[in-house]
Amino acid sequence: MADRCARAEQVVAEARTWLGTPYQHQASVRGAGADCLGLIRGIWREIIGGEPEEMPGYTPDWSEVDRVERLHEGAARHLIRVEPPYQSGDVLLFRMKGQAVAKHLAILSDAAPGAQRIIHAYSGHGVVESPLGPAWARRIVAGFRFPAGRI
């Protein structure tokens, strides 16, 4: 349990160093630009080390045409699936529209009931920490946790 708490604190602390990074599609450079996947990739590099696979290029509407759950499949390959209630430091996967593919990621930065917050790179906003209100919470598809790595 102590290792889990240390890992969660490390993930949230690293995510907060990305706050204010401008939104840039396909980017993953703290302070320069990131999208939601780029934020998770950057945290991975800092916490775990080298990225587990090469990231192919993707368009803003990726997976929508062929309806393949690429983001969900990738998360399942490299992160540890967890069930609710989610904890600080967990990676949350969101489906932005009803039956659309899941295509947004965030770090749960505060899991306290009634005060839940997420850190995510959001188009038009950059990397921000915002409340995990009902509009976001109802879009959660799955939760994941970073595997053991450097501490």
C-alpha cells in the first residue's frame, strides 16, 4: 500500500508539472505542447522510462471512421486496468459522445468525494486541472494505473 501511495503521489506531482503546457495535437513535450495522450506519454517517460511502443501519427478524428478502440486497446496493453472507485494517480479514459470511440485521457489528481479533480490536455485549454464534475464523470469508460517503474 505504501508503494501505491508513493506511486500515486509521484504521478500527480509529475502531471502538475505539465500544467500550463499549450494544447498541441500529437505533441508530448512539457511546456511546449501536448494533447491528452501526449500528457500520459510524458508522465510515462518520467515515471517508467522509455515509451513501450512507437506512436503512429493520428488525426483528431482518429478511430471514429473505423470505430476501432485504439486508445482503449493501447491503455490495456501498457497500463494496469482498475475498477472504481478510482484513486488519485489513476488514468481515466473517456468517451466524449454516446457510442463514439473512447478518445480522451486524464489523470485523477484528487479522488476525494465531492472534490474530485482531473489533469488533462484539452483542446483550446492546454493542460489544466479541472473538477471531475458530472459531465466528465458520466463519460468515464475505464480506469488504469501506471505499472511499477522508477521511484
